[in-house]
Amino acid sequence: MASAQFSAQLKQKEDADKTRIEDHAKTLYGTDASQKKREENRLRNRSSKSAAEMEITIESLKRVIQKLQAENEAIKVKEVQATRKMEKLSNQKIMKQENDQLKQALHSHEMKELNFDEKDMTIRKLVEQNRSLQNDLEKERSKL
């Protein structure tokens, strides 16, 4: 309620100021300023463009709208492409990490296989030497 009263007071003050300014303008210029303003407003309200000019303006605005829509579509397509590219880069990084891990695992298995082969070779040599020693031992026993 207080805001409505305040608005009414402001409106009254504004009207009083307008009246005072118009009276002052009459004394300065010798004409009715409010009448002059009304005439100017009437002139401004009249359409300065013909129907043909307005149609041309409308057509040009339609072309602008079409260009903007096409540009928006192009931007959407580029956004989708950029998103896909980012996903591919992300997937590529993940795949590279997995590839590096698999390479490390393969190297580890190769090293284990190499160690196993070396152990196998050592065992074979030991078995061969054991046979040789057993043969020598039998020869020595047979001589005795």
C-alpha cells in the first residue's frame, strides 16, 4: 500500500513539473510547447516506409535468419565432431596406456621364459654330468 501511495505522489510531482515546464516554454518561445510535442509525436508515429520497402526489409531479415540458422547448424555439427574427436583422443590415451601395460607384461613373461630356459639348460647339464659321473663310478667299480 505504501508503494502505491509513493507512486501516486511521484506521478503528481511529475505532472506538476511537466505543467511548470510547459508554462515556462510558452513564455520563452511564445508557442504552446505541448502542442508542438504532440505534432512531433504524430509525425514520428507515421510510418516512413512504404509497403514495398517493408517487404524488402522482411525478405532481407528472412535471409539473415536463414543464414543464422545455417550457421547454427554448422556450429552444432562442428560441436559434435569436436566431441567425437575428444572422445577418440581420450580413448586413444587409454588404449596407449593399455598397450604399454601389455608390452610390459609381455617383456616380463619373455624374461621369465628366458630364465626358465636357462634353468632348464642348467638342469640338463647337471643331469648329463650326473650320468657321466655315474658311468665313471660304474667303471671304477667294475675295475675293482
